[in-house]
Amino acid sequence: MTQIGADLYIFELPVNFSALVTITSSLFLGLIIPKYRQRDLFVGAVVLSRTGSILFGVLYYYVTDETFFTCLAYILRGIEEAGACAYFISGYVLIFRSFCDHAGIIRGFLECAVEIGTTIGPPVGDLFFTFKESGLPFYFVGIFTIFLALVGRCVLDEVINTSKQYQSLTNFMQIPAIIVTSCVVLTVSLTTSALDPSLGEYLTNLLPFRKSDYVYLFIAAAFAFSTPAWNYLTEKLARFEWIMPLGLYLTGLAIILLELDLVCSDFDKYFKLINVCMLGVCMAMSLAPTFRCLTTAAFENGYENNVTTHSYVISTWTFMFSLGEILGPAVGILVYQKYDFWVVCWMIATLNILVGFLCTLFFYCKRNKRNICCKFNVTIHFK
């Protein structure tokens, strides 16, 4: 393995560990979260997660052995991610139950806030690290988030699962529309994470600036500011399924254009910059309708509009997105090292187009009530 390759793998290891914790805990949390009060669970999960963050900042001063420090760091990171997964699921359940008629719009603004936080987080963290107190970012974020959670407990309405009907998560994940929508979530997540290790390095020498961090800044900003619009459109349209495949097709096109070299080199730099922003917008377009697709599919297959169903929706979405975050870097780094960046682009673009075609075919047959048969003696019936 080359030194660059080793650095990429080491860089992605904490990210993969976080995604692995989310994968292993999301479905389990989806089963147990409906049994508790959502507001108390949300606040407790935030406190647990941020306490892990604060303790992580303390480790630097009290643990000197490198191996012991690494083990404790990953344990605390796992606790932090498990808590984050719990308050993510319970938080979205609170949104769905508190804002039934406008859940998509509210969720769009929340996703925008998340992306903005992801964008401004690194420079703010670097600013804190300029002080001698290297644990300051962890203390500040942890204490401030716990304070907001305690304030939220006084503001949020309590949500209790009053339904006594048992609904199986296994049967939920076997619904054809759930499977197709989950493939879309997996594809978008895999696209982002597969391009992540190599895109910045590839574009650093092509764009007008020389820092790869700015590449992700533009992608995250485009994703953040376009997400509310796509969620609003999804909320208002009666037939919204077409947004997903169209977003996947455009994402594939944007990725292919990343590798396209124009004749005019000066214009090519700004064309790449516009294309990077287009990539963020198209990924947001693909991802925005997935929550409503999952929820609609559950309701159409007899699941009630209650806490359990929404918990299943969020946990399934989280599971598939985290799975893409694990598979993406592994595939992206492997192909990038063995071949080149253009192979990564064409591979991910082809995946987006194929999943977009699958999505188009499925929802077309569903709308026209045409059954789908395949060679494995499986038939999908649409009523």
C-alpha cells in the first residue's frame, strides 16, 4: 500500500467506526425506542452522547499510554455515536408526531442546519485548537448541546406510543417500496463517501484555490441550501416519486462531467466549480423524498401512523445511510489506488444511473398497477 493510500485508510478509519456503531445500533434502537417517552429519551441520548464528547477531550490530559488512549477513545466514540443515533431517531419521531402536516418542510430545514454545522464546524474547531487548551472544542460543543437539550425538554411536547398493535420490523424491511427506497438512500450515501477520499485530491490542482477543504465546503453548502426546497417540493406534490430517479440521473451526469476536460483551461476551472455545486444539489434532490417514500410505503401496507412506524422508518433510513458510509470509502479508495479517479467517477455514475432506472421502473409499474416478474420466481404484485 502506498503512503497516500495508507493515509487515506487511516483517515477514514474513525468515520467507518462511527458508521459501524450506527449500523449495529440503529435497528436495535428502532425496536426499543417506541417503548419509551420520546422527549425524555431524546434529552437522555443527547446527554449521553455529549458526555462522551467531553470525556474524550479530557483523555488527552490524563491518559499517556498511546494504546490505552486509543482504546478509550474508540470506546467513548462508540458511546457518543450510539447516543447520537438514539437522539437522531427519537428527534425525528418527535418531528413526525409534532408536525404531522409539515414534517417534510421542518425536516428540510433541520437537514440544512446539519449541513451548515458540518460546513462551519471544521474552521470553528481549528479556531479553538489555536488556543493551548486542545480539549476546548469538545467541552464547548458538549456543554452547549446539553444545555440546548435541557431547554428543549421544556419546549418539546411529550410523545407516547399509545398503539398496542405489534408491527414487525422484519416485515417492514421486506416491503418492495421500502427496498427500492433503501437502495436510493444507500446509493446517495455511497456516492458521497466513495468520492470523499479522492475528490478533494483530484480537484485541488484544477480549481482556482489550492485547498481541498473548499471542495467539500461547496458541496455541503449546495446540499444544505437546496435541501429545504426539495423537501418543500416533495411535501406539496401528490406524485413526488419522480424526484428520486431524476436526482440520481443528474447525479450520475454531474459525476461524469467532473472527469470531462474542456478545451479552454480557464473556463474548465469554473466549470468544475459549478459542477461540484451541481453535485450537491442533485444528491439533495435524490435524498429528499426518501423519508416520505418510506412512510407512504408503510402506510400503504397496513402500518399505523404511530411512533412505532416512524421509528422503523428512521432506523431503516439510518441503517442504509450508514451502510453506504462504510462501503463507500472502502470501494472508492480501493478503485482509486488500483486504477484512477476517472474509474471511480464512471463506476459511481453508473451505479446512480442504474438505481435511478430501477426506481423509475418500479414506481412506473406501481402507478400503472403492473406486476413485476423476474427469473427468480419472484413476482411483485401491485394492488
